[in-house]
Amino acid sequence: MKNLSSEKDIAVSFRNNELLISGPLNHETVSAALALCEPLIPSEQSITLNFSGVVDCDSASLALVTALMRASLAKKTKVQLSHMPKEMLDLATVSGLNGFLPLTDK
């Protein structure tokens, strides 16, 4: 298991092809979250981005999701999203992204 954390209360761990993201995902923290997550994305695999540990989010959280999807695509890794907080799902719906997100649970 690879485990990283930052000074902005973001915790990221990767185990069993699951990238677990915990803490607040907002304008103040998404850059740190991206820096922690990107190196953990493997090449040519299938992974799940698990947001069950997210405690606070705003529109910047969707920017993180799209950046991680783009990074995964560059590494030829298939991504699924799980346990997205209601706030993230609501923002995705309002922005029209919900139809493009590979959700494992709805």
C-alpha cells in the first residue's frame, strides 16, 4: 500500500487498485490532492477513485476528478468513481458532467 498525506488535511492511499481520497476537496486543497494522487495512478490497469473519505467539497472537486481522469487516460488506465459525495454529484448534474462520469454507484 502506498500512502501519502499533505499539510492541507488531505490523505491519499492506494491499495487493491483503489485510490482512496480523504479530507476536504475545495479551492484551497485540490492542488495538493492532485499532487498526491497523480503519482499513484498506475499504467495500463483499472482503478477506482474512492471519495468516501471526502468531508467537504466545492466546484474545485470536479476539476480534480477531470484532472485525474485525464492523467489516467494518459497512462492508459481505466477509471471508475465511487462514493462521490452528494455535493459533488449535484455539481456534476448542474454542470452537465454527470453523464460523462464513470460512476460505480449512483
